[in-house]
Amino acid sequence: MTPAEPSSARALLENSRSLIRSLQTAEGAYPASPTFSAYKGFCWFRDGAFIADGMSAAGDVASVDAFFSWCARVVRQYRDDIVSAVDGAAAGTPLPDARMLPARFTFDGGRDGGDEWWDFQLDGFGTWLWALDAHGARHGADLSPYADAVALTVDYLVSSWKRPCFDWWEEHDEQIHVSTLGCVGAGLEAASRMGVLDEGRAALAATTAATIRDYVLTHGAIDGHLVKWVGSTAVDASLTALIAPLGFIPADHPVARTTVEAVEAELAVDGGVHRFAADTFYGGGQWPLLSCFAGLARAALGDNEGAAAYLAWAMATATESLDLPEQVDRHLLAPERRQEWIDKWGEVATPLLWSHAMVLRLAKELER
């Protein structure tokens, strides 16, 4: 793809910021996509946290504060469920998956969207803690108003981090996913340094994060690189997020570079990155947001040229109206499977706010 001209790149970045601001709800939630049938009306903690990080990097402090206030309200809304999950885990009688917190919520914090979903995921609850801490460090924000919600989330994650659950893509709930562990570990580590937790809980968050990192490096890596789930040999593009922006695997750790190279070898084609090799969703296309994660990892490794190439590819997926899609169909892994998804849910989600936020985030990283 041809890199965007500077003027058109600026226009896309400006549109990304204004689009996210304009679609943020009165409650503070970031919709996943305003029109896509399966996403309309919902906010994911994971997607939303990465959207918030992109907006925070771009300087939209008020928007990000509103989102984190929404997260805290939702967590408080499910206080009793969290306490039940923590108590059940401590008693050796963990709650069934259906009673654990869902991955997505309606804008008013409801968990029932009227249809079944692949719901129990832990990644988003770690990611919101990480993004909150990053925002506070970036802008000097006072995080004390979130203290009770942070504490509840820490308790939930400490008690449940090793449970199998759905991954980023709402698949394989029977597995322990390395990207999920990275999100949880990064969130706990972030919570431990926020200065809003009591001493004992902060120490527990830090030691649990260290335990998770050791577990990931011991059980979640093969041939020197991270893998999709514990016991797998495959990679997943979400793994690059553990290197950057999450920083859970330090860029100078040998597994960081090897993981990026393994993801690129298996999943990257001409700057576009697939989710995983067996992907059939909408034919298994390339995702702009994953190219941005790969770009952030490349930047963390000191390869700004490689990072800029990923950004150029992602920006070049924009439509004439400057909307960024969830994925593009220029290099499908399973083209015969594309139409069934169009028949089920319509055309690919466009715009996808997460895509816009990741372009913002990588552009700001390269600018910095």
C-alpha cells in the first residue's frame, strides 16, 4: 500500500480523535462500532481501555477521564458478583463461567444485551487498570477517586488469573491464553504502583504480577517466543501487545524480539497483520489495529522505521470518508468463509473505534 501523504495523514488522525469523541456516550463508554450489528450498543473493557490509551496519548484528557469513570461505575455495580467470585475461589468452589464478569457491557453497565455472547474474559479488567495507570502517569491525573474500583478489580484478578477463559477474540474458553495473562499481569503491576491501594493489597498485586510473568515465560513460551495459549505452538498477533504498549515483557528481554519475529513470520504480509493462522472470521483478513500493535512493539525494540511502515499500512486502509475498518480482505486466509459472516452480521465493522485509537497511539509514539 502507498503511505499516506502528510496532509491526508493529519486529516485521518484528526478525524480519528473527533470520531471517538463524537461517539463516546453520555455515560462515558466507548462504543466498539456505531453501526456493526453484533457490536452496536456495547462497550468492551479491553477495546475501551486501548481506545482510552490512544486518546490519552493524543491529549484528550476529559474524554479519557469520562471513560475511566464509566469503568469504575461498572465495577462498583458488580461488587457483589466480584466478592462472590473471590470468596468462591478462596473456598475452592469457583463460580461457573456464566457468573463471572462478562467481556462487554451495555452503555448503562448492563450485562444482558438480549443475545448470547462468548462472554467470560479476564483481559479487559487487567487492561483498564493498566490504561488508568498510564493515563495518570502521562497527565498527572489524580487516581484516588478510582481506589475502590481498582481494589475490587485487583481482588477479582488475583483470585481468578489462572482460570481458562475466552481470549481477545472470544474463542477457546477451555484454554489459558498468554495474551490474557499479559493483560492481567500488566494491570496488577500497574495497580500496585498507583498509590491508591492499601499496603497489603498493593504488595499482593505486585507479587501476583511477578508470578504471572514467571508463569508466562515458563509455560507460555516455546522455542524462545510466546505462544497463543499454554500448550500451543502457534502464535497470535495479540502477543505483541505484551511488549508494547503493555510493557509486561520488557523489550530488552530475549523473548520480546523473538516473539515479534515469530508473529511477523507467520502472520504479517506486506505490513498487514492477521490475528492467527487458523482465522476464518470474515475470511481471516488483516487487521489495522494489529499492525499498530506490531508497530508499537517494533518501536519498543528500537526499530522506528519498521514501526512507521506498519503505521503507513494501517492508515492506508482508511475509506474515502476516513473510517478505519476492523479488517480488510486484501489477503484472506480463508476466502471461502467470508460470505457466511457477511450473511450473518453484514459487512465488516467500519468504523471500528479500536482501529482509530491504535493509529492515534502509534502515531503519537513515533512522534515522541
